[in-house]
Amino acid sequence: MKTLHRYLLSQVLATLLLTVAIFTAVLLMGNAMKEVLALVVKGQASLWAVTKAFALLIPFVISFSLPMGLLTAMLLVFGRFSADQELTAARAGGISLLSLVTPLILLSVLLTGLSAWINLQVAPQCRTAYKKLVYDLAKSNPTALLAENTFVTEVPGHVIYIGQLSQNETDPHQWTMQNIIINRVENGELIQRTRASRGEVGYDKKTKQFTFRLFEAQVNVRSDKLSILFGEMNDPEKANENITPAKEEESPEWIPMAGGEIILPVSLLDLENRIYRPKLSYLTFGQLREKLEHHGKVTNVENNGSVAYAYCTTRDLPNAELELDIFREGKSVGRARFTGEVMLADSNDRRREISETKLILEILDGSIQPGDRFALDQTPFKVQMHRQVSFSFAAIGFTLISIPLGIRTHRRETTAGIAMALALVLLYYSFVILGQALEGKPHFYPHYVIWIPVFLFQFVGGWLLFRSNRGV
């Protein structure tokens, strides 16, 4: 028995190392190709930076490749074990399938613990460090941002496209351009379009600013965004008069503003001063819990009791004029409306890294106190927390279902095992993708959808393993 256990463990571990290495390499290239290699082409990343970026991605990729590799290894090993009649010989010796695979099930439990550590702590930390590294590389060399036939989105508030770009031979900070498009974006909305057939651009290191000199230019602005473009947002009354709610406007009206030769400055100060804020999916389990705890929490109330401030710990802000209840110890104590205005947390706030933004709320009803909670949707946090935990149990489900399926295939070919593994992985992660897609629809309970493949694979795998043990 011990000899068979050692034999199966050695076969599974050897195949596991190979399959994990292959899946890791494939996923690593898929994740890094778009971002890292693009920076290399633009001259914004050194060989050391690229090596560091790939190293930081490995733990994140292993969180996927480890269960995938385990599933593939089990299918391949037991496919060969059955095809070579080794299972028949073991049964003839009075050894049941369950006793034979017990060490492998224990191995899957150990790998579940390893996956939990990677998914909940290591992978999010490394993923955040990788994204921050790429972000810092993009802003470390502003002149490398300009590229031909590329939509440059790294410049804050702008999307820039240049058809042809030629650098001045005597001044490396001057270029001539052909076929230029410069779009200005505010809060994700296009508010100004500028096109020119040719032009020049220079970069000033002292002011951290591009100066575009465009010839034969055409500039169009949105009529409902004139207050933003011409600085009237300082007057709230004028701003409210000029801006029409988006829901009442079917399509924005574009007004031609200028033509011919124009000079357009584009500042990069915001790019250099900007701090990278990770997505929820890049946070550790502990960080997600802390964000969930402070999301919507009222920090202070003005003396007159008409205005309150509440933390918003997501990158996306709620819609302006959103009205929600205020809760205290699970009971509604009032109601408030988000004014659409925000403020940054104080620099000495100990939670600044966790809660960067405070919402300004208009109190509509009730007596609100610090510590109460503005009922913002918490589903995005729940989805990410449940995703991290459920991912950790993939190893057990994949082991239980792959052993009987590998025996039933009764084939030694690796292609059949890999094809079946990919199909099972696709089925498993399709539920995870579905849960994340339903993140904005809490009535579907998307954080529970993520658990469907965990219980499905463990139940079906256990049932198939029981039938295989009986020889059915």
C-alpha cells in the first residue's frame, strides 16, 4: 500500500510541477504582454523593471495556475493509471480506490491551505505592487508617452492620438506631428474634441507641460460642459444653470469654438502627483474587510445638523442626488442625499490609505451622529471577499472530480486530458465571471453565485468517486 501511495504521489507531484509551470508561463505572458512590453517598446522600462514586473506577477498567476495544474495532473496520471491496467491490478490485490487516493485528497487539502494564503494575502499584494510599478514607469518619463498610431490615455483628462510623429534632431523635446486628435475627458465624459492635420509639440521640464501648436485645427465643445471648460464651476449657481441632467438629454450638442492655428497646453503635473489607487480585486482580504467596515460610515456632522460627511472606499463614486437611509446598529435613523461633491480625507487621517474620499451628504431627515452608516451598496466588497475564499477551495473540487474522470477516459494521451481539464476550468470559472458581472445587481446575490462551482464540483466529484470505488 505504501509503495502504491508513494508511486501515485510522485507521479502526481512531478506532473503537477510541469503543468503548473506551463500554465504559469502562458498566463504570465498573457497578463504582462499588453502593459510591460508596451512600456519597453516606448522606452519607459529597463530590463530590471521588466524582470521585477514579471516576478511580481507570478504569485497572482499561480493563484490560477495551481488549481488548473492540479486538475490537469490528476486527469493525466489517472488516465495513464487506468489505461495501463495498474488500477485493475491494485483492485485485484484487494485495494480499494478510496484507500488508494486518500493521500492525494490530503494533498489537495494542503494545497487548499496554500491557495488560501496566496489568494487572500500574497497574490493581491503582488498584484498591487505590479500595477503600481507599471503606473510609476508610465509617469517616470513623460516624453515617452507620445507615440505614433496609439491612443495615449496616461495623460490625465486627455486622450491623444498622433498619426505621424517626428522628433527634432537638435532638440529632443520638440516634435512635428501629422493627423492629430486631442480629446478632453471629464469624469469619463468627452467634453472637447480637437483635430488638426499637422502641428508641433514641445515639452517643458520645468513646468511639466506639453504645448501643442496645431495648424488647420478644428475645436468642438459640448454645450452642456461650457462651465467646466471656461472655469465657471467656481459659481455653483451658474454651474447648475448650465448643466442639464444627463437623463434629460438624448444627445449632447457640439459647438465649434475655434479653427486655424491654436496653441493647446496640456499639463502633466496631475500625472506626477497622482497616487495609484488599486481596484478592489487587487486588495487583500484584510484590506477588503477594513474597507467594508468604513464604507458609508459617517465621520462627522456639521453643527446645524444639515450636512454630514461619510467615507466612500470604492474608486467609483455613487450617482449624484442618490438618496439612501442612514442606519445605526441596524436600524434606520434618518435619510440623506449625496450632493455630488466630495473631499479628500485629512492628511493626518490614520485611514487615509483605506478611505481616501469623503462624500458630502445633505441630511433630509433624522438626527445623524458620527458612526452612523450611509447605506451604500456593499456588494462589490462581498463579491471580492467571497471570490478570494472560494478560489481557495478549487483544489479539493478539482481533485475529487478529476480522479474518476481520468479513470473513465482510460487513455494515456495527454491531449485528451488537457482538453478535458480546460473544459472543466472554463465551466468552473464561468460562474466566477458571472458573479463578478452581477456585482452591480445585489438582488441576484452575486457573492453566492461564486460558490456554485465549489459545491457543484465537490458534490459531483464525490458522487463519481463513490461510483468508481464500487466499480460502477
